Amino acid sequence: MAKCTEPGTGELLHAYEVGALSEADVERFEIHLLHCKDCFEQVRDFQQKAGLLFEDDEVKEAVRRIDRADWKRDSPTSKLKRYLWPHSPFIFKPAVAYFLVLLLIGPAYLGLRQGDPDHITEFRTVDLTGVRSTEDQVLRISGEPWSKVRFWIGNPDSSSEYHLTVVCSETGDTVLAVDDFTGFDEYGLGEILLYVRKLSPGRYRLTIGSSGGGTAPETIVYSFAVRE
Amino acid sequence: MKELLARARAGDKAAEQQIFQYLLVRFELFAKRRIRDGETSRDIAQEACVTVLAKYKTEVFTIGFGPWAYGVLRMKIGNHIQKAKTERQNISSESDVDSIAGQSADINCELKTKLLECLKKISDRNSRYARVLNLTYQGFKTDEMCQRLGITPGNFYVILNRGRSMLRLCLDKGEV
């Protein structure tokens, strides 16, 4: 069989055969049929067989019946989908669905994240226990805004309250003063939170002393540095 | 066709006859698609071919021979439809519309049965293909069908092509 002489126009073949072309396209295609033997043979062959679809009332009525049956057979979901999205391009539907899922689930997920105890921000910890007295540990201002400072006293008296001061060695300014600290654990370890961003670079002293009598230990001094 | 036309213009009667036959089968197909009545379509196609052969030697084809000849046919079809409309209006008062309804008398019952069977088979196999075909045959416009079926025109033509191929296969071999 000969090939179509104008494949671009020949693509209209099937739509022409079943009468789905606009009048302008019909004209274009029929002029093509005057030249193209292949398309013409196909159209003639099909029209001889399927021409009754257009011509015979009984056939037309049967087509309507089949169509109604097919329409009824459609699931309610697909009918609803067509009602909701009559013209949307195929690719757009999953995009909309994805967007809606994000819209519904996103806030709930974020809420869960915020309420999740595992999601609490972990502070940087500076451990002073190994550098008691003169040696320095360093807090960085450019890091996390808050830093945890861990210290140790020998045998803390659970009935005593301790006073803690953090003083800048250069200026003598007190940046933290707590008079009733009781937060030592059974091993004598304690922790305080320091807002590092407000500190100036320099050396600082953490002094821990008993605020009352009893068997409180001697005053302990830790030293650390704050740098940019 | 160009060669045939050149020979016919040079006075070759056989070439002229070939052009006549060539155009006649095509014109008849085009006319039948619009008028639906086989006999009337043949008459119109013949009239158009006679006009073409009467004028083609002297005519200057600014748009080519094919489009010009096609234009002649379109004019004949237009005249016929206009005339039929006028006649129908005149006759409608006498309730005699059936006489010009153009129903083909020689309906092939066997083919009709086969055609309906095929449509049913396609419907059973794939209702979407059948729906596109059925809506098309019922005369709905493309955008109406796309809206009803919830598909884009691109998808519509793809489905239409497949549905039509299934119908053709079924008419030829009896299976989908």
C-alpha cells in the first residue's frame, strides 16, 4: 500500500472518518484526499462499512442505547471526578491532589514535630569539671545562643542552697548570680544555662559557694573564656 | 495528477477520462458524507466533474487544480442543500417531508447487525473507547465530548483513533 503523501494532514484521517473535524479541517483533509491515494482508500473502505453509523436511524438509536448503558456503567467516583475537574489536564490532577495532601497533613506534621520531646534543641555543653581552677574552657559567641555549663563539687549537701556567680575577670561585671542553687545530682554535678550572645569576649569566673552553714564545701572557682 | 492534467490539456481524451473517473469517486465520497443519500451524491459528483472538465482548459489555477476542482464540488453541494431546504419548507405544510428525507433504501441488514455487534464488543472491552465513538457518531462536538468524558482534546483523538481501529478490525475480522 502507498504511504500518505502528507503525514501532517494524514493524521486527521480517523477524526475525519468519524466526523469529528471542524469544517475548515474537513476541507483541508478532503483536498488532501484528492492527492493522497493511501488516505483515500482507507476512508472509502471505512465509509463503506461504517457509513450506516451516520445514515441509519436504527443504528443511530442503538448507538445511543449503548452510550447510555456505558454512561450508567461508569463508577460514581469517575463521574464525580469529571464533575469536579471537567477540563483539567491529566498531569494537573496529581499535582492538585499532592498539594491538598500537603495542605492537610503539613500543619499536623509540623505540630507533631514541635510537640516531639526528641526534637528539643540540644544546647552546646561546656564541661568545666576536668579543668577545675585555672585552665580555660571556651564558649563561642558565634555558636548557639545558649550554652550549658557543667561543673562539679565534691559532696554536695542536699539540705544546703548554693550561690553561683559568673563574673567577667576583666571588667568585674557579674553576668549571672543565683543564690539558691540546689541542682546538683547525686554525683555532685550541676549545670547552668548561659546566654552567650550577651557576653563580651574575655575571661570569666564561675564561683560556687555555700549560701548557709552546715557541711557545705569550700568555695570552688572555675574559669572559662568567651570568644567570638 | 499534474502529468495527467498536462496530457488532458494537450488534447488527450483518455487522460481526460482518467481525470473524470479519478475525481468522480472522490467527489462522490465527499458529497455522500454531507448529503447521506447515495443517488443524490452521485448526481452531484457527476455534475461537479462535468463542470470541472468543461472549464479546466481555460481556467487559470491560482490555488492549484485540486483545490479549484474541490471548490466546484463544494459549490454544487451548497446549491443542493440550499435547494433542498427551500423545497422542505414548501412541502412541510403538506406533511410530505418523508419524500425528501434522503433515507437510503438499500440498507445492508447484515452489515447493520455486524456493526452493532462490533460496537457492543468494543463497549464490553473498553467502555471509554466505545463512549468516544458513540458520542462522535451521535454528532457531539469535540469540546462537548471532552467535557463529558473529562479528557483533553489530545487524549480524545488518541482514544478516537484506537476506538476506530478496533471498529475497523471488528468489521474486517469479527473480533476486537
